[in-house]
Amino acid sequence: MKRKKFIEYIDKLLERSDAWRKDAEKREDWNSACFYQGEVKAYERVKRLVNQQLHV
């Protein structure tokens, strides 16, 4: 998979997890909100690492 395509896929995962986090917060389901926040942070880290590799 090309890196650009991989970044696009990570962006979609980020959007999905962030939407689920916001939904969980609206429902005051704090366990799910924390879980999805963790996913968002993990995807952001992966994206940052891939971007760093692009510039090396």
C-alpha cells in the first residue's frame, strides 16, 4: 500500500473514532468515550510516524 493511500485510510479511521467518541460523550458513556479517545490518539501517533518516514 502506498504511503499516501495509507495516510488517507488512517484519516478515515481517525474521523470514525472521533465521531464515535463524540457520540459516546453525548450519551455520557464515559467508558466508550475514553476507549475511542485512545483510538484517536493511537491513529494520530501512527499517522505522525508515517509522515516522519515520508520526510526522511
